[in-house]
Amino acid sequence: MLKNWLKIYLRNTIKNKGFTFLTILGLAIGIAGVIFSTLYWKDETSYNQWNPNIGRVFETLTVFQRGGETWP
């Protein structure tokens, strides 16, 4: 049964080359996007992990007020 499915797949692939190309291209772009977004997330979450005093690292925020409006 698997052999029959493979024959049908190869026949359709040869018959519809443009559609096959677009499908494979879309799959490759999707996989690359997942890989790049995972690498970006890993880089963003590993910030300051080298510091042995990671529990003592704080972020300072400044709030500006002008004419009744507040900006972070």
C-alpha cells in the first residue's frame, strides 16, 4: 500500500512541477521562520545569564511628565 502511495505521489509530482515547487518552497520558508524565531527567542531570554548575580540585576525605568501627559 505504501508503494502505491509513493507511485501516486511521484506521478503527481512530475505532472504538477510548479505546484510541487511552490509547496516545497513554502515548507522551506516556514521551517526557516520557525528556526529563526526560536533562535531569536533563545537569544532574548539568555540575556544576562552569564552574570553570577543574576538575581540582583534590575531594570531602571524613567517616567516623564509634561503638560499632564505621562510617557514611560
